[in-house]
Amino acid sequence: MKTVKISLNSIDKVKSFVNDITKFDSDFDLVSGRYVIDAKSIMGIFSLDLSKPIDLNIHAEDGADDIMKALQPYLV
């Protein structure tokens, strides 16, 4: 598992983020405080406090390089 900090501070960013990560078969969790939600759930993302950076847990065995390339615009 790998953890990175990302920023999703606009509706368009959230939409494109979900579109980008749904292309991968791996599991992704967003962690904000004590809340953990599926990062592929657009409704779940909007239930979080998006005013500050949040942690993204990437549960991937292989293909991590491709995932990190796709996440580049969101990394803090």
C-alpha cells in the first residue's frame, strides 16, 4: 500500500479524479480524519472536507507507475 496527499478543491477536479482512477482495477481509499471512503465514489468524496489536502491510500501490487502518472495533477 502507498499513501499520497492529494488536493480535490473543485467540482471539476473531483470529477476528473474519479474518471482517472476508475480506469485502474486497484482499490483506492480516501482518508480524512477518522473517515475512510472509496475513492471511486463521487458521492463519498463530496461527503469529505475538501478544503484541505486528504490522504489517498493506493492498494496496488503492480502498475503503480501508471497510477502515479494519472495522479500527477492532484498531488500536493
